[in-house]
Amino acid sequence: MSKVFREDPRNIKIPERVLAARLGFKGVGRIPENFLESFKRAYEVAMEVAEPVAAYDTFEAKENPEGLLVSGKILKGKMVTQHFGKSSFVTLILSTIGMKYDEKIEELHKSGEELLSFFLDGIGSELVEYFTRDLDKKLRENMGSGSARISPGYGDLPLELNAWIIDTLDGENIGVSYDPETFIMIPRKTITALIGWKGA
């Protein structure tokens, strides 16, 4: 059974400059005054509907002629060699802010509140990222120094690994699934990732 990590969305700290850049105000460093009211409304909606939860577990990693064997899966390619080549263990992470978030974005879009829907979408992208960073930090406090956190789709790490990570971590238990043809995750505000460790 995978371990589960939950967090109150209000405890997830995202720098304003990051949110500003995500929402289209790159280089400004803050939310412009004339958009501030809409942003605050979107942020409050985000806090109401976001349900940050993650499943994670750590598995032994063994060198294999074809790559790195982790939980029955052979990981291979330049990214694996570069980041996990010397790892003795690999942690799989699956984090999401939930289906309610997707549904609220769509609801606002259909009701014609396009700006609010757009802001909520952008806030959600950073919310799930910074939530995952909080789990990443917690893991490093317990495990020590590890590799960079890498997600499928980055470099030559195939997107198909989304399916393996979700299945391995029993994603259904935290409400996560995927399209078997595209490997796009459901809910949309979901992250899969791997971290390699030299020891544990």
C-alpha cells in the first residue's frame, strides 16, 4: 500500500511572482492592480475546491543490461542514466489537487466567466507543483540527498510511464486515472515524478 500525503491548500506557499508569470504577467513580478480583484476571487475559489493529495512509495533499483529495474519496470534512456544511474532506490510520486478543481474550471468556462476560469486554471498548475515540492522537501528530509525530481515527458523519459506510476501507486485510491491511448492524466492538475536515491 502506497503512502499518502495530504496538505491544506492554504498552507501551500506560492510566490506572487510565480503566479503572476503563470497568469500572463511575466516580468511584472506581481498581479497588476486592475486584475487583483479577479485574482483574489479566483484564489479563494481555488482554496475552496482544491484537495491536495499524493501517493508515493520507494522501491529498490537494480542495474539491468537494458537499464534500471524498478518495481518490475525497466527504465532506460539518457534521462535515466543521467539522473538515476547510480541510484539504489527510486521513489515514485503521484500528486493531484483533485477532480473538483477540473470541474470548477469547466463550470466557470461554461458560465462565461472566462477570466476567472483562466486564472483558476493557472493557479491550479502552480498549486499542484508547489504541493509536490512540499512532498519532495519532506522526502529529502527523511532520505537525504537525492536526484532531481523528474517527470515522464521530460527529455527522453516517456509519457507512457504515467500509466506505470499510477498503476504502481494505486492511483484510483486518490482519484487519479489516465487515458490509455494518450497517457494524459485525469484530473488534469496531476503530476507524476521519480526521485533517485543512492541509499536509504
